[in-house]
Amino acid sequence: MKHDLAKEWMDELEGEEPKTLREPRIRFYRPSELVDFEPDSNAVLVGDCHIMRGEVGVIGGEPGVGKSTVATELAVCGATGANWMGLSVSGRLKTLIIQNENGRYRLREEYKARGLGAEIDDYILVSEPPPYGMTLTNPEFLEDVRAMIDSFRPDIVVFDPWNSAAKDDKAADYSTAFEALRRMLPTGSDRPALIIVAHTRKPQPTDKRTGGSGLMHLLAGSYVLTSVPRAIFVMVRGTSDETDNSIVWFNPKNSNGPCAARSAWERSPAGFIHLPNFDWKAFDGGHGSRTVMQVEHLREALGTEKWLRSEAVKRLERVTGLGEKACQNALKQNGKFSEHLIFEDKWVVFKE
């Protein structure tokens, strides 16, 4: 016969002097109790236990790679029930985004591009940047956030960005920020998941950013940011060409289940589009060894002759070792190298 250990302790205490009952600060379970545990049916929100109710996750990436956009994508997919970055969504979810990055004009453009509005009003709330910042130490700020959470009752709370809460990269500052965030959230079976948007440190030429658990250690700051969350997602640029909108999505940590395989996506104003034909061979060359497109590459590939644009792309691929898309972008009429090129219908000529 199995026993409830917590109940046994409470029964033992009945003979003692009455004390004010409270929620225990720590609980212990026998192995049989752990084996018999069945999580609530609504505990898993996204993927194979990737985002779970009451737990912490992180979305990381270098500045400008699209972290806030992918957080919006999470909210929209939750509202519509669509898959998020290849992961299934359990149902229609409510998301509260507390953000300090974008004003109402930028937010307006983002939601207009998606063609969405009133039909998802019941599922998404987005803050404007707070006038005094993300002041987690201010009781009035915490009170206002708690009141909105209690009223809206979200399934997911997104905090964007982390460095607006943890000003310094010290473990104590990070732990304090985590505690403040947790205090904002309700307790109980409907406690929302907390998703933190965080910067990775500036890429170094020797960094290998093509996969593995090492990616999560690129997250800027303390080890606390990698140890506390149960799931970590990291996004990196798909190529060294900053005019290319491709990103690669990694899941280096999922403590509650299998990690998702890496995947490639194109970021657009309307969201993310999966790239099944992404040039993995070029990407796997490694961030340190990959070529960065330069004017000299165009000079070497094109010389002084006039080339059909399609042939010019192939020549540039051979010279640089980069993929077709990166070379097409380099030869765009409005691209970063357009001042070095002359365009005549389907033809292109390099000019000094």
C-alpha cells in the first residue's frame, strides 16, 4: 500500500500545538509517487515538452537577428494554433508580452504585415516600452504587471529583453532578476510559462556556431541564464551576408524531452518561412572559416567582361564558396555592392 509522505508528516503534526497552515516550501516524494505522477493534460504548451506551464525558457540570438519577431511568432501561433518554428502548439494559447524594445509604430507595422488584428485580440497582449524601464525592483511596476496577468490569465509570459532586467552580468544580479520575474507570476496549476528573450554575445571570428550545446553558452552573461531555464532556443544568421534574411534555429537544451533538430527559416515582415533547400554545406563551413562577401570577390569573378546574371552568380559561387542565394544577393540592383555594378537587362558588369 502506497502512502502520501506529505500527508504522513501533516498527520504527525496534528498532535502538536496548532500552527498556521501554509504551503510547504519544499516537498519530498517516494520513488513510487514519482513513477505514478501524471502531469496535467494542459501542462505541455508547445512541442515535445519544449514549453511547459510554470517553467522557464530562453530565446537567444545576437542583436538584430529577429528575437523579438520570433517571440511575436510564438504569440501569433499560440493565438491561431499554428506550429511555431516547426513545433506543434497544444491549442489556442494566450500570450502576454512584456517588452522594452519596440514602440507602437513598429508594433503596428509588425501586426499589419501579418494581416491580423481583432480576431486574435483575446489571445495576445503586448506592452509598450515602460516609460521608466523594466523596473522589477519597483513595487508599483510589479503591481501593475501582476494585475494585468491576473486579469488576462495568460498561458505564456514573454519578457523581452533580459538585459533590461539584469543590468550586470553577475550571478547575483541574474538570480535577483529571476526571483523578481517569478514573483510576478501566479502560482497553481495554471501558472504560465515564462519565456525570456536574451542576447548572445557578439560573434567572434573563431566561434563555431553550427550546432551543439556550446551554442547556449554564447548567451551573454552569467551561467544562471543557461542553468535555470528548462529549454533554450538560439537563432543565428544563416550566412555572413547581412542582407540575407535567413536564420538557423537551434534547440541546444530541453530538460523535459528531446531537443528539436536544427532548421533554417527566412525571416519576413509576415513571420518565418521554412527553408527546406537551405545550403547546409555552406553553413557548416563554420562561422570562423566562412567567407564574407567582399568587393574583391566580385572583381575576381566578373573581371571586366559582361556576364548574364545567372552565369555571374555561378562564377561568384566558385570564387567564394558561398551559396547561390548569398551570391544572388550580392548581385542585386539594390544590394550592398550595387555601386560597383552596372546592370543592363539580364546582364551585369563590374565597374572599378
